[in-house]
Amino acid sequence: MERYENLSGDSGVTAYENRRGAIVIEFVNGSVHRYTNRSAGTRRRLRKCSASLAGRGLSTYTSQSHPLYERRLH
């Protein structure tokens, strides 16, 4: 997983991994969730991928959009 850049300085996300058709996000509380096209929707997943690469907005978008994660990994 790649360290989330956290340009705002107060993100709830620590790391992410963009995969084909999915994004895996690690949160500051240690939980790791996988969001897929099927569980969160393609548009939401792509928005998360964009935010992850930009280093800003990933935690906010995740908490506001309330997409279902496919699987909790930790």
C-alpha cells in the first residue's frame, strides 16, 4: 500500500492501494476496507482513486458518500 499524502494534515486515511476495479483504504484506526465497482459503484470508486492520487479529500469523500465496502480486511 502507498502512504496517503494527507495534504490537509488531518485525514482519517493513512494508506491506499488502487487496484483494477477496486481501491483498498487503510484508516487511522487500523481498519482496512476494500471498495469495488460492485460495492461502491464505479463512479464513486474512481472518485476515491482520484482523491487518493491527489492526496486530498479521500477521507472526506468516503465519509460523506457512505459507499458500502466489499470487504473489511482488518
